[in-house]
Amino acid sequence: MKICMIGAGYVGLVSAACFSEFGFDVTCVDNNPERLKQMEEGRSPIYEPGLDDLMARNIAAGRLRFSGDLGPAVKAADIVFLAVGTPMRRGDGHADLSYVYGAVEELAPYLDGFTVITTKSTVPVGTSREIQRRLAALRPDAEYAVCSNPEFLREGSAIQDFTHPDRVLVGLDDARAQEVMEKLYKPLSIRNAPVMFVSRESAELAKYAANAFLALKISFINEIADLCEEVGANVQEVASAIGKDRRIGDKFLHPGPGYGGSCFPKDVSAIIRTARESKSPLSIIEQVQIVNDERKIAMAGRIVKAANGSVRDKTIAVLGVTFKPNTDDMRDAPSLVIVPMLQERGATVRVYDPQGQKQAEPLLPGVTWCADANDAILGADVAVVLTEWNEFRALDLKAARARMSGDVLVDLRNIFSADAARAAGLRYHSIGRPV
Ligand code: NAD
Ligand code: UGA
């Protein structure tokens, strides 16, 4: 079976590499010349653990290739995936579908023989139907079916998530397409991964509902963490206790500086728009969006408070700026709100991130980039953990204190213990735990 993957980003490239690992023949098409050049040289343009090796293996086996020209790849394909971006649209906060419809227009002339065209991008309910309507106008002669196959992988653990999914979700209304999709996901269903066939509308909405629910769970625990601080409880104990209840579950109950990333913020915004347009508003999710936006601002305030009320002329070391560890992705990272607020209040900011510097440099002007965590904290009045990269967990806090001018450690990811920080002579602030 031949696959054409249009869009080689965090989702498209990982999906393409994993499908080729299953033994399928995959051509990955991208129109970004810089990304394409790197991939043609066998290098991943994004940081995702394990991806370089997976690509190398399948390129060498002749199952995975890259191209800037979608014509031949679409012509040969049994399945064409649309994995292009669906960012937040400026102005109204809905999903910007211009890349999706742009790709549909580009691919239409090349459809040849029965082809399954499926969105992997996260798209609002009704998009598959609209793609079908557009294709019917562009290619009334072509044989195709339009499906929705949303992706649930997380950055940083994308390959594991793709190859060991909780479920694969396929929305379709065509028997021939179902046969093709069953064959495609056989390598997973054979290992007992549930492959669910539902309507296209259900698949499209389920993707947004899942992300909105996870965002809600994070905002919930963030507010519980704030309450813990006021009443002397420990959010880790509370989260662990409620998480034991299988109706609640123990995942996504880590408090932090607010969720970020390329998906939760834009998908929460888009589902709010869909719901309002459908006259069925999601008032809880609207509140989640407000709470999360406010949280990032509150975190900057928390750092200022920890620095005795002012960061003017102080040096702040920021450890980690990506929206989560194990990615270089800076989209909607909380650091993009917090760091500029510290700078506006007169702080000098020194930053270290294990993978994020390249993407972050143009987004965080005026900071000093450091070679590692020890370099970043040198001479700092305050050290702040913004992203929980594993290498920060091993930091020798006594040695860190000795390198700092001040003694304040603000741990917005709860990676250290209060006792260890105190023993190192640090004034320690974390989230939702007794000081
Ligand atoms: P991305 O921006 O990293 O990648 C999109 C790629 O598509 C880019 O490389 C771009 O050059 C390419 N592209 C755009 N138009 C094209 C065209 N006409 N022809 C060829 N290439 C084209 O985006 P992403 O993070 O991979 O997200 C893609 C979609 O997947 C989004 O809808 C997102 O919501 C969804 N999604 C993302 C994740 C994630 O972890 N990032 C997880 C699940 C779902
Ligand atoms: C998220 C979902 O987890 C994926 O299932 C989904 O496919 C993807 O969005 C998408 O649609 O793009 P991702 O954004 O890669 O994946 O990363 P997450 O691990 O979900 O983290 C998102 C944000 O929430 C991060 O800023 C993270 O720090 C924060 N978070 C997560 C918390 O603050 N607490 C938690 O307990 C979990």
C-alpha cells in the first residue's frame, strides 16, 4: 500500500516514519524548502526522541522518501494524509483551514484511481464534508473517499504514542475506505489497539473534545494547587489520592505554569468557536481558556513576589523555555508570557533550554543564552524552573546555591523537594505544596 503524507511537521513526519516502519511505502511531501532539505539529507527538522534513527532505518530500506512535488506521490497513493498545520486564525480564534484547503486544491488534479483522502490534522467538525464538496467541484470524475483520522500523539513521546495508541479513531462513511483503513492499521489492531470506526463528525469532534477535556483537567489541578497553598494541603498528595479513583485517573494532574503547546491553546479556542456558532456554548471550556491565560500572568507575579516584590536590576536564571520537555517546540509556551513580563519589570534574564534555543531565540529577544543550567544560574539572584527537563532534576542544589548571588529558587514544575532545597540554603517556592 502506498501512502502520501502531505505536511512533514511534528505529526506528519512522525506518522510517515511510523507507517514506513510498519512496512508501507511512504512519500512525505512538504513545501518548506528548509525542512525538505534536512529531511532529504536524512535529518529530522524537529527534535523528537528516536525520530532520527527511525527515519534513517526506513530511508535506508527504501520505504520512506521526501519530496517537494506532491503530483507523483498523490498519483501513486492509495491513501493521502493531510497533516498540515491548523493554527489559530487571527481575529476570531477559529482554526485556520487555509493550509488544509490549499493542499486539497493542490492534490486534486493528481487523483488517479480510488484514493482515500484523510485528515490527520486537527480540523473542526464539518471539514471532511467540506473537503468532499470542494473535491466534487474540482474533480467530478475522480474516485475517492474523504475520511477523518485525528492523531492523539504527544510531542516528546510521539513515536511511543503513535505505535501504542489508546485507540485509533477513523471517521468515514464509505465501505471501500474502511477496508483500506483497516489494512493500514492492521499492524496496531493485531496488537490489540482498538481501531474505532465512527462517523466523520464524531471523529472530528472527539479530537477537540479530548484536548478540551485534558486542558480542563490541567486547569482544575492548577486551581486546586492554589487552594492547597491557602489551606496548607499538598497538591501532590491530593492529586495522587483523587487519581487512584479510576473514574478520575491519575494522568494530567500535574500542576504547573499553565498548559501551552501547539495544540491545547488553539484547539480550546477553536472548539469554543464551533460551539458558539452552533448555539451550544461550552461555558466550562470558555472558563478554562480564561483561567489558563490568567495563570501564565500570575506565574510571573509569583516570581516577582518570591524575589521580595521586585525583580528590577536582578538577574533571573530561567531553566527550560519549551512548552514541555523533550521537544524543541515553542508554540504558545508559557515562557513566552512569563519571560517578557520579567524583562518589563527590569530583570536581566539568563536562559538555558536543552533543545529549544533555536526556535526560542527570535521569540525571546534580550535574554542571554547559556550553555547549560550551571552557566545560567551563575550570578543569578533567582533561579526559575519553567520546564521539567530531566537533566534539571539532577542539579546539585548546594553547588547551584554557591554559583548564585541570591538564594531564591522558584520551581514551577515541582521537580525538587522542599527539604533538599532548604538543606542547600535556598528559599524554595513550588506549586501547591507547603513551604
Ligand atoms: P507543523 O507546523 O509542525 O507541520 C505542518 C507542516 O505542513 C509544515 O512542515 C508545513 O511546511 C507543511 N505544509 C503546509 N502546507 C503544505 C502544503 N500545501 N504542501 C506540503 N506541505 C505543507 O504542524 P504539526 O504540529 O505537525 O500539526 C499538524 C496538525 O496535526 C495540526 O492540525 C495539529 O493540530 C495536529 N496535531 C498536532 C500534534 C502535535 O503534537 N504537534 C498532535 C496531534 C495533532
Ligand atoms: C497534547 C495531547 O496530550 C495529545 O494527546 C494531542 O494529540 C496533542 O496535544 C495535540 O492535539 O497536538 P502535547 O501538546 O504534545 O499533546 O503535550 P502534553 O503532554 O499534552 O502537554 C501539553 C501542555 O500541558 C504542556 O504545556 C504541559 O506542560 C501541560 N501539562 C500537561 C500540565 O501542565 N500538566 C499535566 O499534568 C500535563
